[in-house]
Amino acid sequence: MLEPDKIKLPVGRILKTHGVKGELNVELFDCAEPDSDFSPEACLIVEIDGLDVPFFVASSRMRGAASLLLTLDDVDSETDASTLVGQTLYVYADPDDVNEDMTAGQLVGYEIIDAQADVSVGKVADIIELTPDNWYFSIQGSGQLIPVVDEMILSVDSETQIIMMDLPEGLLEL
């Protein structure tokens, strides 16, 4: 993390390229503030090979209620843009400014622990929406899907970035 006194807040995910000049189609997460997070010259962070890489917004325009088209400085071709497809976009925020009610998107990067078996399931790579009422944690490396269900989440520790879950027996074998 470039700024140790800040937290990294996920604000969107790059879905695909748009056109041939490096524009990106971005799905916005609930915690995103499009007017500030994606304003010209705003800094967005992308994790590349475990490092926080800053990208600066050249321009953005809304595309529906939950997505926008984004152009980043120094990303000026479809080839450059395609290397970012699938990446989560983050902004740095002061811990005091973040709403205490976390959303699933803010849990990307957290490690899931199965409380019953007392084993690590893995880190959350992404949040996937199969239908409006069915959200899943995608586990890094394995791609395994774990349902995001409040009743299964026992605790979330933002300091250690650990999610304790009560997973039904057999879920991890699916």
C-alpha cells in the first residue's frame, strides 16, 4: 500500500474495453462516489503483481446508474486497456471517513476462515453477482465461489482483514 495511514476502498471493476482509444467500461461498487472518485486527475489504484499501482483519471462519463466509461492517463490504446480488464479499482480513504457498514465489495483481499474446520479457504479475489439476489465471493487462485450470506458471516476484522464464516458442511467440496 502506498499510503499506510489510509485504507484501500474498492470503488469499481473494469469489465471490458470500449473502442480503440483505451476507454474502459467500469462497473461501480455501492461505495463509489463517481463525482469525486472518477473526476479528472483523481488517483485510482490497481493491484498489479501484489503492488499498488496508481492510475490518474483523464476523463469519465456515466453510462447508466451503475457503470461509467473511463479514460486513464497513459492508457491510450485498446491493447493497453485490455491488460486492465477484470481488475478492481481502489481509492485511498481515511479510516474515519468510511461508513461502518461494510459492503461485500469492500471485502476484496480479505481472507476467509471456515470457523467450523478452523482452516483458511483463501483470499477474496472478487465479488460476483449471478442474479440480483445472489452474490458470491470468488476465491483467489481456486476460483471457488462462496455465497455472500449475512447469516454465514460470523465476524469481519478490518485490521487483520479476516472474515470468519460458518460454512455449511460440504460447501467447500462443491
